[in-house]
Amino acid sequence: MAVYVVMEPPGRGEKPDVTFVRDGFSWLGFLVSPLWLLWHRLWIEAALAFVAMALLSMLAEGLSLGLAGPLLSLLVALYVGLEGQALRIAALRRRGWHEWGVVDADSLDDADTRYVLEAEAHADEQAPAQRIVPDAAHARPAQTGLVLGLTHTPGRP
């Protein structure tokens, strides 16, 4: 079973368009890191991954390290493969999305079905009644007199 993180957009309508982010290793993120990041609209992360891969390759070539250049670039690809989904979730949070929760499912369709069933179950539960507490500022009488050594009557200019 896979774990999907359910992200809801900031403006909630009757049926919000949610995004399911599969938590786990991303093979496409590992194989084609900058392109995968661009596909998911992670522009800054894609630029940083591309620059890091290029710099590591040029550094290894400049120092005549041979096979170490591609292996150093492989570290960046491995990072994107491991943490790519977390980068997607962080980008959605920066855009105002919030995390509804997680859903365990075998496929994306199953995750969608489980989310809808759980969301309906939570919607059926009645929210607890709000306690009405009077504002303490209205219960206190206005104080007149000296304040910090200055003559000041609150409420008057």
C-alpha cells in the first residue's frame, strides 16, 4: 500500500479540487530530475538542481576526476528522487494549500475514493457549539486618571 498526502486548495468550495501526492521514492524524479521538477512547477528547485548538476560535472572535469563527475551529479538526482515529493508538498504549502491528512491506498483512484468517504464522514459529524464568552474589556469600567505620569483620560483625545 502506498501513502498519499491529501492537499486542499486555500479557497474551499462545495467540492474542493484536492491534490494527492504519493509519499515515497520518485523514479522519474531520480532519472530526469530537472525535467520532473519543471513538470511539477518547481521552477526554483529545477534551476538549482540543473545548476548543481552542471557545476559538479564541470568541477569533476576540471579536476580530472573522471567518473566522479557523473557520480556527483547522481547524488543530486538521488536527492530529488528521495525528497521530490516533499518538495512538492512544501511548494503547495507556500502557495496557501493545506494538508487535509493522509490516505493509505493501492492506487490513486482508491486514494480518491477513500478521501471522499472519509471527508463525508467528517462532514456528517456535528461541530461542537461555540461557547459564548463575554468580552472582558466591556466588563471593566473605564479608568480615568494618571497614566505613566501624564494626564490622560481614555476615550478622549
